[in-house]
Amino acid sequence: MKNETKNKPVLDEDGDVVEEIKVCSRCSEIPMIWTFAFNGSEWWCPKCGKNEGMMGAGENIPITQELYNLGEALSKELKSTDGYLHAKGIQVCVATIWKGEKIDPADLPDKEKERLEKIVNEWEYNKSFKLKNGKLIIY
Ligand SMILES: [Zn+2]
């Protein structure tokens, strides 16, 4: 479906026009995050935790620059080494890279396992998200 608005088109990082964005069918205006961080979850809602597979996940709605920016900021923040998706993904994966070597996450140093556990345990659902001057605010 073409988005015929007077607004400037929304461009992705490659400069391609983006017309739709996938949002959570429970939370509406919350962009879903593309992830393989959890077993069986390609799409994940950072607000309610809904996990969905590749096909038929969420709802595709006409994109706005605001929604695009929020989705990009959420994805970047939650996939960073201090982010929830990164930490949870390491905990459930078969192997991870530590100091250049492929190891079982169970063989990580205790200090790193505790750091990951703290990030995961401190994550709370049902938060709200907004961008203020380009910075993601979780409240
Ligand atoms: Zn949701």
C-alpha cells in the first residue's frame, strides 16, 4: 500500500524509502524489534515482551519519521553490549565469542555471567519509550 502523504518520505540507513513499520498488535504504536536473540523469536515487543515468528508477526502500519526513529533507537540500545537483548541472547545461545574465542556461555567468567544476569533481571516490561533530542528515554 502506498503512503501518499505530504510529509517527506522516511528513508532507512541505506537511503531507501520505507513505507511501513511493524508494530506490536497488543501495544499498537510500539515498533517491534527484529531479533534472533531468543529461541523461536524473530520479532519482539520491548513493551509487553510478545515474541513472534518471521511470518505474520505484528501489524504493518504506515511509517512516520517518529516511529522509525523510535524503532531504530530501541533496536540499537537493546542490542548494545549493555542492552537487554544482547544479555538475554548470550544467556540462551549455544555459543558466544569471549576474548576472540567461541565458548559455551556457561563457561563465561562468573563476573560476566553476573553482569548479564543483572541486565536481564533489571529489565521491566510495560515501560514507555520516547525520544528526546535523539536520545532514547525509557520511563
Ligand atoms: Zn507489545
